[in-house]
Amino acid sequence: MRLIEIFHSIQGEGPLTGRRTSFIRTARCNLRCSWCDSTYSFGPGRERSIPSILKEIERHRTPYVCLTGGEPLLQPEATKLLRELARRGKTTVVETGGSLDVTSYLSIPGVILSVDVKCPGSKMERRNRWSNLALLRPTDIVKFVLQDRRDYLYAKRVIARHPMPKEVVLQPVWGTDAGLLADWVLHDRLDVRVLLQEHKVLWGDVPGR
């Protein structure tokens, strides 16, 4: 697999927020979101064998893993890695940009899919693969990263028109007014979670944390 980094940190997003987690960041991405905070993952990275990845992960001594990117679904060996992690009792959140087919990941035990829906502020909304949403299980997540009011209204329309899993996350772009987003959600009585990027609250916007 082509990786950028493996590191041990506190999960800052999604259902495992606050948990000690092993992060596997894959190389390359097929999207170019305007607010991307991991552009350093666009490069080719370096080749790592699955046994070497597993060996490094085990040193962290946590049952939680996050496979992120870049875009991990671009990696042909990702499903094999996930099955090996499941065999070792790991729960893995797979963070995907939402433009690629998730079908082959649905049957892998221990996997939680965190699927983005790209809003207009990302400049990637035309790349959304809408058929993914109907495939998601109750344990999966749909995430909207919101830059402004226009993105919020877009997310509201998508939530109303498409099937959603139990967990729908609205996450403000780092540095925007998170309190304003919370006010909109309260006013509209949306059944969603408003989450910040906790790792950035803890350490700031630095890679590998």
C-alpha cells in the first residue's frame, strides 16, 4: 500500500472522537477540496507491506484504527488490510470523500464507513456518488464539512432527500464560526451531531496529530 504516515493520536472526528486511535493515512486523492487540511497526502507516499503496517499498529495498543487519506478507497489493498485488522479485533473507521463506490467495504467486519457529502464550498459537490447513501448501514456515518450558510442549506436539502444512517455529522471548516452552525441546527431542530475537529482543539492545525 502507498502510505503517507502511520501515527498514534486522539481521534478528533466521528463516532470515536476522544478515543486513542491508530491512524493510517494513505497517499493520493482524486478530489481537491478547497478547504482540505491534508494536502500533503496528495503525493505518492511510500510503499508499505500489510505485515509491516500491522506490526506498527500493534505497538499502539488500542483497538481503534482510522484509515484515512488522501482517499483510502484508491488503494487496491485496502480491503485486505481491513480484513486483517478485523482478525486482530480492531474496529476501523474508513474515512472516504464519497466519490467512489463503497460496496466492497460493506461486508468487512469491524468497519465503520464515514462517507463525506461534498458541499458547494468544497468545489467538489459534482463528484458526490449519491448511490452510496442508500447502501450505508445504521452503524455508518455521513459527514458534511460546512464552510458557510450556503453549505448548511445544501446539507439540509441532501438530508431531506436522501436516505441517511443514524449518525449524520455537520462539521464546520476549521477557523469558521462553529457557534453560528450550532445556532442554525438548534433553530431548525435538525437531528444531527455538530462536531469540531477535537485534535485541532488540542494541538492546533499540525500534521500527524
